[in-house]
Amino acid sequence: MDELKNLVIQTLETNGVLGQLRAQLRSCVFKVIDNQDQVEKGVSNFHWENPQARKATGSIEGLLCAELVRDFMEFYKLDYSLSIYMPEVNL
């Protein structure tokens, strides 16, 4: 039974399924934290871990750079990274 379990885990890892699930789980956790913060403070304050991320979209140049990174990730189908990037930069 352990061999079957290890084979399934290895196959899921190789196919990228486990990575996708991990990324989705991280994204969901961040969304829950963000939503709880909104309820408590009345504003979105997700960027408690990285205060510099909030500044990224504070100017037109920063917003353009953030959108360029987003566009790059979308073009190359970096969906897992994008699912974390979008809420963190607040796009």
C-alpha cells in the first residue's frame, strides 16, 4: 500500500497537480486573511507581510511595472505564481 501511495504522490508531483494544489491553498489562505482583515478594519490591508508591495501601485510607473509582470505571468501561463502575485500587489 505504501508503494501505491508513493507512486500516486510522485505522479501527481510530476504532473504538477500537487504544485497547483499548494498554490491554490496558499491563495485561499491569503484571501481568508485579507477578508478577515477587511471585516475587522473596514479596509483591505493584506500587505501586512510586505508593506513595499502596497507602494508598487501607488504611482503610474509602479502600476505599469506591476501590470507588465502580470502580463508576463499570464503570457507564460504562470498561473500558480499569478494567483499569489495578484492579491499581494492588489491588482
